[in-house]
Amino acid sequence: MRKKYADIIDVAIAAGVSAATVSRSFNHPDKVRADTKKRINQAVERTGYIRNRAAQAIHGKRSGMIGLIVPTLDNAIFANLIQAFTSTLAEHGFTMLVTTHGYDLKSEYQLLRSLLSHRVEGIALIGLEHNAETYDLLELRETPCVAIWNYNQLSRIHCVGSDNFEAGQQIADHILSKGHKNIGTIFPQLAGNDRAAARFAGVISKIEEAGLKIPNELRSQSIYSIKHARICCRALLQRDTPPTALICGNDVIAQGSIYEAQALGMKIPQDVAVAGIGDFSGSGEIYPSLTTVRLRANKIGIEAAQLLVGVINGENTQSLTRIAVDLELQERESTNFQINAENA
């Protein structure tokens, strides 16, 4: 009777190699010659072979799965990061399971438990602000884990990301260099979002260093939504003395602010300068093009995946690795105007 599905022996025969070589190609692709892997991959396609990850996990073998928990998939903020992370993992033979917690750290903990029940080999989290239960569970299970997007030299787990405090300082320093003194901010909710909190702290520290202050009435909060950002921007710009510059916690909020300022008949940057943080896809193509701080999402995703794979393979077990990815100010049209005594 003919088998319904191909197994690893069928793949080995079709590729002209041993079953052990096929297994090694799946589990340790870096230890198999490129031409051999190519033959095996072609044999997999011809035979229609599908690996039984669940059975392998039950028998103590590698599942080849990585769990990634992100705050949201509702916008493009993490798109480049996730794409780079996923592609790099795939090069090493891993598949990613993605889930979202909606900025709810209690939900994140439950999602972590669920992913671990599926025998994932590693976990990737966004940022470094997590409940104690999340950290404790990772340590108790000795699960290989990396935090993506944030860098902190005192992190409790491996981390790859940007220094968000420095990002806030860079964009504030740029706005100050243009002569602005009446500055407003529109940031995401800071609680449960260490990326936004660190950026905001960086902005405030640089403003205060210059001997200035952003009053509470010029500090607005918006969700990650262009529509909501426009509402927040309108409230600030319709004040009796509107700010001459808006520093936004990310490029989505900054884009919404640009659209609303234009809808109010204001010129950017002559009437109000707008700056963001992130340099997301399209930020350089809108009109006027957006001044922002590039966080190098692709590089962060690639290096985080490589680090996690190394930890899973036992290449880094002695100490925590913390990688800071350089920031880069992108000065564009939305702030290209110098305030002076005559036009202040």
C-alpha cells in the first residue's frame, strides 16, 4: 500500500543523501554545504514533505519555532522590524509565531505562557518594560529570549535596539537649533511603553538643559493613529499662543500632525515645525518630508535574530549581550526653517 505522505526517508532518497544529512539540514543548516541544502530543498518540494514539528517537540527534539510578542500589528511601526527579524530567522531554519498584546502587559504574560506551551525554542519581546511574572517565567524555564527595539546597558535579558532616550535628545536638540522656544509634544501613552517614555524623557531633559520648559498644556497624548493625532494636534494649534514646533513620539503621530496643520491652513515649517522619531516607510516621501530620527529597524531585526539563534544554539550562555544600534537624524523639509528675533 502506498504511503499517503512523504517522510524524511523519501526526501533523503530523492536528494541522494542520508536521512541524517536531511535532519542536519533542517536543524543545523549552517553545518550543511550549500549545494547539498539546495538538493534537499528541491527534494522536499518534489515529494511534498512537511515536517511534523509537534511530534518532534513531544520527543524532545527541536521545534524550529520562535515566538514574537508585539504590542500591535495595526500599523507600520513594527513592519520593517518584523520583516527583517523573520527573514533572518528563516535563513537559519526557524519559523516565527507572532501574537499581539495591545499594550497590555498582563496579556503579554498569558501570551508568553501560550507560546511556551507550543514548545517554541526562543522568545522575542518588544522593549524592556514587562511584568515581573514575565521575566520570572522566562528565567524559570531558561528560555532563550531577546528584547528588540530597546537598548539598555542594565537590561535583564539580551537586548538589541536603539537608545530611545538619546533619540529624544537628538530630535529636541535639532528643534532647539532652529531657534524654537515655544515647543509642544504629542506622544503615545507612556505607561507600559518604555520606548515612548524614554524618548519623552530625552526630549524633556534636552529642553530643560536649554533653560526652557514645556508646560503641561502643551503636552498631548495620542494613540498610534493618524486620525487621533490630528485631533490632538488641532487642540494644540488652536490655542491662543500655539507652539511653533511639535515634537512627536513617532512618525505616525507626526504625519497626522502635518496633515492637520495643513488642514488648518498653516505652512510647515514656517508656521509650525513638525518632527517625529522612527523614520518609518514613507516619512521621506510625504509633503513636506518629515524630519525624524532613524532607528534602523532592519538592522535591529537582523542582529536580534542572529543573537537569538546564537543563544538557542548554545553559542552565548555565559553573559548577557546588549547591542546598541546607532541612531541617525534625518533633517528634512518639515523643520527646515530658522526662527529668529524678526519672525519669532
